[in-house]
Amino acid sequence: MLNIRHFANTIVGKPGNIGVRTERIIRALSAQGDSGYCLSRQAQLKSPGFVYRDMGWLGHLPRLLNATRIYLAPGFNHRYPDVKLFEWFAARHWQEASAGPRPIAHVWDACPRLLTALKTAGIPVLLDMPVAPTAYSLRIAEQYDLDFLMTHRSMLDFEQAACELADLIAAPSPFVAEELRRIGVTPDKIRIAEFGVDPRSDPTKLHPPKSPGAPLDFCFAGNINRRKGVDLLLDTWRDPAFAGDSLHLCGRLYPEIDVAAATNPVLTPGFVNTFEYLPNCDVFVFPSWLEGSAKAVFEAMACGLPAIVSDASGSVVRDGIDGFVIPAGDRDALRERMLWFKAHPEQIRAMGDNARARARQFSWDGYAAKVIELYRELADRAHACVAPIDKAAR
């Protein structure tokens, strides 16, 4: 039986990324009779066999910090106080959280102080690295003169120390795994566990064939900001070739994005149910500068949309099969691929069907199973280290 202790700087069960993943894993562990503990900001969904401790009103502070960065001070390093606050809280309760036979710790953020305490106590640690490390942000910010990426060196030190302390590191994509290797993480520490999707769209609903010259609906879902490459998308969208087409930007609109300046139709419906909204569109576009493996791309593929994504999106899109993969920041490539679908409308349904089939290979249940196997790997390692000592004592 596994005894898993989660240290999750998130709201467990809240729609999004980390909160969903934590809850899915705990649910799978609970279903197979394993027990554990979850220390988090809050827990909206709870599973039998797990003990939960949340941060109370302190758990709301990270959202206020993030709002400060978005609306008041774009250069504000909200992540540093966010992580320090969680580390402080975890330091007060980590011994309680680590009680029980042969615990395994899953730490969901770069918290070197917490990892040091756990490792000193002899507890194996799986570290979650959901996005490319800060070193990647620093490199491309300097290369492309980007002033909107999180490039604070305090986080660079945090991540480097955490990676050195962890026994295993879970990366969501080969893109993140490669960036971890670039900062010196040994390949034998890295395990890839792709995220998942649970399609709620009707799998029998197929895109009606598009006739040549028919207007297209391109769409994007996520935070509508520069980090996601939306400014590049809007620059591309000014091309007269897209007159008569529509661009749907779904999600939170950041003040830095000026949709009013667009010359072709742009719709901003806000937060939507992607499984209901996206099937009404034709092509998904996601030109992000920095991701781990964007959940929105999985959802678009599950809805049967071909996707144009950047290589930094960490997606499972196969270039030329489910859509196209372009270099991050390449406006010309973005425009070329968007125009390709206008010139080849018959490929929208064909590639969309490929994308739907591809998405079926990545479920949340499959993701949880992969991570649980990493727990077993750590448990087997710990048992192998203890067994010779026990034998000698006898």
C-alpha cells in the first residue's frame, strides 16, 4: 500500500491545471485503497482515505498577488512571495504530513526549504515541474528582447536547488524535459508524464466539410496575454486575407492586449466551456512562448480541431498530421499555416479527426496511472535501500 503525501501550492479540484491533476491522482490512489495526506491552499474536492490540511484565508493571498501582477504592476514577481508563503506554511506542518509507514512525498512546486526537510528525514521526493524552468525564460527573453516573461533570478535559484534535491522529476512533455537537461538535471532523474483530457464533446459529431472560400473560425483559449503569443496572433490577424473570417479569443483578457485595434472580426466571449464552444470553430491556434504542456490544446484536439501550436507549447500535436508545429515567435510561420487552412479547407476535418484520435490516447486516468507508477518506483528504491540493513540486523 502506498502512503503518499502531497504538498500542493494550489486549490485541489479547482478547474485549471495543477489543482485538477492533484485531485485526479488522489482520486485514483483512493480508488485502489491507498491512503495519504494533502497539504494545499484549499481542497474543493476530497477523496476517502486522505487527510487534508489547507491554508485557510492565507490560501487566497496568491490570487491577490497574481492580480497585482496582471492589473497593477506587470513586472511584479508574484511567484517569489507565493512560493515563500507556501514553504512557510508547509514547514509548520511537514512532520505531521509525513507521518505513517514509508511515506513518499509529491511536491508540486519548487520549494527547496521543504525538500531539504523531507530529504533530511529520509523521505523520497517526486518534484513536479509543470512548465519550462526559469532558465528558459531568461534565455529567450534575452534572445528576443521580451520584457513580459518571468525572468526573476530568485526563481532560477529556487528551481535549481529543488531539482538537485528531488529524487525524481515529473515533466509533462519532451520540451520541458529537454529544458531541464539544459540546466544540468541528469536524464535518469526525469520522467515524462503527459497531461490528459476527458472529452465531453459528442465523439460522433464531425465537422461539416468546408467549401473553398468559406469563412473560417480560428480560436484560442487561455490567458489572453503576450506570454501566450496573442499579440503575435493579432498582428497576423490584421492581414486582409482574413477579411470575413473570425477569431475567437476565449479566456481572461489582459490589459496588455488591445483587441480594439484589430481590423478583422475578433470575438472575446470570456471564460467558456471549451467542450461546448470549440466544436463550433474550425482551427485552434496557440502560439505561446512558454508552457509545459497546455491543457487547452488537449481540449481543442479532443473537440476535433486541428491545431497550430508553437514548439514551446509542449503539446502532443504531430506536425502535418493533427495540425502544425511552428517556432515560438515566428509570425511568418503562423500566418503561413493559418492561410494554409484557408487554401486547404478539406484538411480541416481530416486533421481534426486525427487530432481527436490522438487526444484519446491521453486521458486523466492514464496520467494518474503514470504518476502512481513513479511513486512505486520511489517506494521500490527506498525498500531496496532499507532491506540490506534489515537483513544485517537479523
